[in-house]
Amino acid sequence: MFGMVRPCRHRLGERLAAEWMAHLCGLCLALRGDHGQFARVVTNYDGLLISVLTEAQAARPEGGRRTAGP
């Protein structure tokens, strides 16, 4: 998957914009935790799209989405 995928912010809405940013922050933190600080360089919107599509197909956990930590 090559290219640039970005949300249309003026049509996305408040709730969906917050979910998009949650995916972006989660991807960045997961890359740092699994592969180190330098792996964050590869964080881009294409990788983020995979995260969004995976969550859309997965069953929702009972507690909802967990929050990011330091």
C-alpha cells in the first residue's frame, strides 16, 4: 500500500477525528514499545489505515478502548 491516506478533517466530525488521532497515537506507541524509538520514523497514514481497518473488523472489547500511557 503506497501513497498518502488522510482524513478529510472538515467532514470527519469531532468523534471520528478523535478516534483517528487515537489510532495514530496508539500506532506510534506500539512501534516504540515493540521495536524501539527509531521505529517511530515509519509511522505514516498508510500504516494507520491498517489499524483502523483491523479494528473495524474485530469484536469490540467490553471495557472499550484503553487509554495511552507514558
